[in-house]
Amino acid sequence: MMDMKKTIITLAAALLAFSACDGPLTLLPEDQLSSEAYFRTEADLQLFSNTFYNNLLPKDPWSYESDLFVTHQPSNLIRGGNDRTVPSTGGGWSWGDLRKMNTLLGNLDKCQDAAAVTKYSALTKFWRAYFYFDKLAKFGDVPWIDKELGSADEALYAPRDTRETIMQHIIEDLDEAIAGLPDKYSAPETAYRVNKYTAMFLKAQVCLFEGTFRRYHSQPAPFDESYTAADGSTHDAEYYLTLSAEAADQLMSANKYKLFTTGKPAQDYLTLFNADDANTDEIILAVNFDRNLKIKHDCGRFITNQTASRPGMTKKMVDMYLMADGSRFTDKAGWNVMPFAEEVAGRDPRLAQTIRTPGYSWSVANCGPEFKYCQTGYQTIKYVPAYDTKPYSTDNCFNDMPVFRYAEALLIYAEAKAELGTLTQADLDKSVNLIRKRVGMPSLDMAVANANPDPYMTDPKTGFTNVDGGNKGVILEIRRERAIELFQEGLGRYMDLMRWKAGYCINQPMLGMYIPGPDEYNFGDNSKYCFFVDNTTSSTSEKYQIYEPGGVEVQDMVYLVNPATDKYDTKGCWECLHSISCNFNEDKHYFYPIPANELLLNKNLKQNPNWVN
């Protein structure tokens, strides 16, 4: 039997060309596939729909930047300001996959297999909901198109439908997907095929996004009518938050998934991400990479190659991790000026499973953080396979990439209930506290969190300034848990900031590790790095050069003399973006701009607010 994993990835065979001739004597061409001869069997429907997996799912979740993860040359999305402009084309405004979905839905009646029709109608509705969620999250109001369009179809020039209209259609599609999709698949395709629980997850995710978006964005956006459908109906934040909690609870109650654990809290979190095959206990949907088929990705090169992006976790994120006993690191005396080895000791075990800390060894020769590969000094290890697979030299990584995880479903459930005001300690115990239990962390106590919200999580320089209400403390703790558990997982963190109306977090200082001054430092292993003062100084910074043992220069680094925060002393934190400013504009950056050429082609489209072609 054909390996279904190969079927999903080897998608080029699914590229089909349809043609027809005019007139009553039209014959089907023998050298091309026609819609009249195709869509007849389940195999046809599966082959055609396989393209959606390859075209829509993210292949490189490790590479997406945010306020918590930065490269030495941030993208325009992170830089903002004048670096972020209206593109001529592209920019996420692509509709080819939607046309394929509508083609499939429009031809299902040719198949005489009723069960296959139900299954692939549901599958295609799932992908259409997935497609439109991406468009809504980025652009807000977009045209809703539910049929295949021809070149002369007037719907090609349709205006944008309202956000409420799109949301109602997404939910309709997902409800059909939940009803019509099969149960959890068996091996080997368990994590690589969409099932009814995948649709439950997406419904919970979409509705959490919309519910929190409407809660924190006080004005309908981008246009006044965005929250009203064409028939005059509308729904508020509570409606969508309720749907989110219900969908997450439906998934949890099905008992088809659970958190991966082998009882090793110091290893299990990292193992989940660097294992070759997706763990089917926890991972609901994954992108398959296969060593035997030589289908690979380049995470190892991205993380461990000096000529790549030199990515790293920011100090803001490191400081967010709790102590292993559940207390707050930022409550400790001198937390802001601790040397690295002391800073990372005794923390939430996920920190040492996400970045290089003392004791970590990727190879015999390389221990601890390597500054030539990392812009902040906090070098990530999540997704990085074992050294003996040589991912650093040939982009030779074959570990599967999770897309939907059960852990996120638990976090969605807790956040939706907290925002609704219906969260209980029992709800936390069956969601967030299961995630903490995996790594041996103490449980989150709702009453304690609400009685004493963490000042670090509300500080304008490190946290959120627009969270209030009786559940403020527990909402902040759930956001902390999302940041830690879902770190470096795709566009998730960036989109969290968008729905929370917290784009200002991108403007907060993006700093690296603390180094008090020129000296020789040990980072908890046998390697030592020497820091020397450069002759170039200014009133605001001092430049240091980093040398490895043996006198090999690694790179320059800049320390703050007068940081823009009172959290750090006069020397210390590596200003990793010292020559680059991030400028998130609250008046326009919550939405992507529509490409200029699209506005020229369709005069009925409106540009998003404050974007200028």
C-alpha cells in the first residue's frame, strides 16, 4: 500500500488542467484531464485535495519573528515604520487555493460515492475556513467567494464583505467539517490528515481570535460596518468566546488526544519537537518530513549557522519564565543583573528545553550558547535535531513540524473561559495545570493570581497595559503560559498581539543577555568567551568585541549605558538591534495592506486605514 505520508507531500501529481470546447459535438481531449471525466471517485477527490496540505500549512514555524524572538535583520513586519509599505502584489493577498476549493465543491456531484462526497465536502469546507481565517486575521474585511469564478464573472470585482459575514461563513464551514470528517486516522497518516477533531481545534482557535479581537479593539475595524453581516445580524465578543470554549471542551471531552509525556520533565517538551515523527498523542495536525524520501527542512541551518539569521530569544522572554517552584523570577533581588548561569538556574524546565543553558551539549565541541550563531546570546534549541544528523551542514532536518497541538487547545479553553469570566479552578486543573504538570511545575492558583497580578506582566516596557477586570491576574498568567509553551511556533505570537491590541509590545526593548563589562566569562561549561572594549564609545553605548578561546573574533556587541528602562543598570544588556528601530503604528499595523495592483484591478476594494499606496 502506498505510504500515505508520501501521498501528502508528493503533491505535484495533483496539478490538473481542465479544458473544454464549445458546441454540441464537443469531445473530451485524450491528452488532458477534464472536469467531465474527473471527480468521479474518492481517489480523484483525495488527489485533488492533497494540494491544500502542501499549499496552506506552514513549513518553517521556527523562523517567525515577534517581540520574543528576533534575528539580526528583522523583517519589515517587525520593523514597521517606514520599512513597512504597501506592496504592488503579493503580501498575503492570494486567492488561487480558494479557487481550487470552490472547483472541488462545485464538482462533487459527479461522484457517485455518497460517503466520499460527504467526507471531501467536509474536508474542503475545513480548508476554506482555514484559508479565510488567515485572510481575516491579516486583512480584516475581505470578499467572500463560494463558487469557482470565470474570467468574466462580476464577482471578481466584488467589494469586501464585512468581518461578521466572513466569521459566520467560517463557522458554517467548520460545523459542516466537524459533522462530516472522519474520526482520528490510524498510523501512518494519523497526524498528517485532517479529521473532525482538527476542525474542532480550528473552530476553537478562530473563535478565540475573534472574541478577544472584539473585546480589546473597541472600534469596529477596519470599517464601521465590520461587525455587522449583510443581513443586519451581529455578534459580540462573548458570543465568539463562548463558541471557542465550547469547541475546545468538545475536543477535550472526546478523549482522543492527550499531552505527550514519558515522565521525564527535563526532556519531554524538547523531545516533542525534535523527534523525527510527530507524536500522535498530542499533535493533531503536522507537516510531514521524511528521511527515507529525503523530504527535509532547514531549521538546523537557520539556528546553528553563522551565515543564516542568527536568531535568538529576547531577554524579555527569558525573564518571563517562572522559577521551578512557581514563584516569579522578576521578584528576586537583582534579577535584572544576574550573570547567565545564575539567571537560568532553577527555572521552569521548559527554559532549558528551549534555549542553550549550562549542561546542554549539542556536540562534543560545542557547549552552551554560541554567540556567532545567535543575536541575543539566548540561542534556541527547539526543533533542532541531534548533532549526528548533521543538520548544520546540509539543511538535513527531517523532524515533523506541528501545526495544531493539544496543548494549545487546553490554553484556548482556559483563555476563553477567563475572558468570559466563567473560569474556575477546576477549569485550570484540566487545562493549564496539565501543561505545567508535564514539566513538573506547580499548578496555577486562580485566586492567588487574581489577588496579585504580576507587575512584570503589566509593565509598559515588558508587558500588557490594557488588561483589567477581576480576572486580570489569571489572564496575564495564561498569556505567560501561551508565550512559554507556544514559543517559536509560527505566526502565533504575532497574531496574539494583534488580537489583544498589544502591537505596542513590538516597540518594547528587544535586548540580549546581561554582561556587566569587559572581562572573561564562563557560561556554565568549559568554554570561555572574552569581551574586550572597543575604542568606539558614545554617550549612550559601549561597543565590545567577542572573542572565542584562541583569539578568534566572533562579532561586535553593544551594551546599554543609559537604557530606556529603569529595569537594567548602567551596563549590561546586549542591545541586539542597536542600529534598527521597531515602530509598530497603532493606527494601521493591526491590518496588512491590500496590494496596490489589486486596488487598481478592482475599484470596489477599499484600502485598509492609513495605508498609502
